[in-house]
Amino acid sequence: MKDYEDDFSITYQEITRQQSGWKNALQALKGERSKYLEIVDQFKGRVWVFTGCGTSYYLAQTASSIFEMLTGLPTKAVPSSEILIFPGLVFNSADKYLAIPISRSGSSTEVVKAAEKVKTELNIPTLAVSCSSDSQLIKSSDLSLTFPFETEESVVMTGSFTTMLLSIVYLASLLLDDGEFADKLDELADESYRLMKDFEPMVETIANDENINHFVFLGQGPFLGLANEAALKIQEMSISLSQSYHALEYRHGPKSTASDNTLITILFSESGKAYEAHLANDMKALGAKTLVLQGKSYSDLSGTSHHLVEAPTRFGDVFNPFMYLPLLQLLGYYKARSKNINPDSPKNLSAVVTFETQYDGNHE
Ligand code: F1P
């Protein structure tokens, strides 16, 4: 059995250290509890618009679902490019908004320009979330949600996704006043790390299956953003074909491309487990390989899924994204290794995407 600890890939180290980073971030956020309580109190009568680019957009999708599930406040998630190009489709004149631009670097062109636009042209307050507390985005925003974070060297975002998500879940928890919820928040890091270590060998075995070269990720509610992110991780790290959909949408056409080279991963929700168990059964009948991630007691899937990850039941739809994602990141990492691709420097990608917004027609 390979001794994982000796893996020098920065991406591997950033994936496997993320849970300890959550503990530091949570402690710092608790230290500023009154500041953040004031923010949620001040803006709880507004529509919270989460926005970002790439991984940070999929984080915005997951965060808006979880924030609305926890607080009951209206939210939406949009790519920052939509705010730049079709702001009227994001903001109407009737509602009052708070914009939450999310960015690991705080420098991606679209999110920085979108934050400026909503603040200066649309007069909408901005609460920026970033791992870079001295970034342009943080400096140009009205408010910020920042925390200590060990800078990620890898081009691909891993721990930054989960730690920024954790900070937004913490913000929502301030409107709950629920001791049991606060306990789960404290237990999350150790439980997620344990699950990651327990199922890492299985994930590596799946990744080493040379027959699998097509990846499909399926999820509903907060798990759609996670499915989108898992598909991006497989693309970015292993340069493999991957897609993501609302779970039950997969039957309505996309399943036509499934084959015995396909791994269909279903991110089970507590809310949709009956539908998702049925879907897992149908997908196996297609001849595809299936990987299910679920809460322990959700459904008896023995024989229904080729591979099964079972997270502690008590965490549910709000916390299971933190249980599932590190393993999905490792799937991308090990697929890259199995294809002798260096996951630390993905093809055609840079850690920060910036570009000139004024196009003068001159081609290099
Ligand atoms: C967003 C992002 C990443 C992607 C790559 C380029 O960055 O698109 O999602 O993996 O690193 O940048 P950020 O705005 O969150 O810094």
C-alpha cells in the first residue's frame, strides 16, 4: 500500500491539509463574532447575491443554496460575467440587494469589475469573501469576510473552496442560535479528515481504472454547485472529459452518452435520497460504473452502486459538501497521477485569470 504522506505534490498537500485550515479559520471567525452578527443583522432584509468566476462561481452556487436553507433569506448565485453583461437579469428595481463577490485571489478581472459596478453604478453594498485579505477586491468592497488562510500555490482551488464556504456557513449560523449546529461546525474538520483518509485508497483505485475516461457528476440543491466543481477539478487536474447536471436531469438526454467507460458519481442529498437511489439503480443498468456519496443511513445501496462512500449521518445536506468534496478533489488528483499528468500545473491555466476589458480589435 502506497504511503500517501510522502507525496510532494502541492495540490495533494493543499487537499489533505484543508481540514486543519478550517479549524484556524473558524477560530478567527468566532473571534470577530460581533462584527459578523452586525453584518447579517443589517442586511437580513435583502436578497443576497453570491457571485464569482470558475471554482468561485460554483462555490457561490453551493453557498447560496446552503445560506438560504439555513437562514430562509432569499439568495441567488450568478457568474460575475453576468453582472457585467446582463445586470438587468440579476438585479431588478423592486428588490434590495447585498452582493457577495467571492474570489480566492481577489484579483480575477470579472469579479473585481462586477464588485465595482454593483457598488458604484448600482449603489448596492458589497461583502467580499476572499483568501487574500490585501487584494483589490477586499480593498474596493464595503465589507469583507476574511480569515487566516495558508496561501495556495496550486493553480487549482481546493482548500480555498471549502474554507470560503465554511466562512459563509458560519455567517449563516449567527442567525440560527442553535447549539447543536455550532457543535457540528466544531466537529466537521476531524470527521471530514477521517472520511477522506478512510476512503482515499478506494478513490485511488477508481482513478487507476484505465477504462474510465468519461466522468459525470450529479447533484441536487447545494450538491449541484459541488457537482459542477468536481467536474471542473477532473478537467483541470487530469485533462479528462467530465460533465455535471442536476441529478434527475441526467435521464432527460445526457444519459445517451453514458458507456462502460463512464463513471457516474451521484452526490446524495437527505432531501432527495429516494429519487437518487432510484437513479443510481438505473445508471448501473446503463453499464456505467457508479460512485455514490451519501449519509450513512440514507438508503441501503448494497448492490446498487459499484463504489460507496458513507458520511456520518448526522451532518446532512448542509455539512455533507464538506464531507464529499475532499474525496472528489482526490479523484481528480489521482486520475491525473494515473495519466502521468502533473496536477500542480494544469494545461492552459493560470492561478489568476486577468484580461483587458477594452477590446481594440488588435490581434497579437
Ligand atoms: C477563479 C479561477 C479558479 C480557477 C483558476 C483560475 O479564481 O477561475 O477557479 O481554478 O485558478 O481562477 P479566483 O477569482 O477565485 O481567484
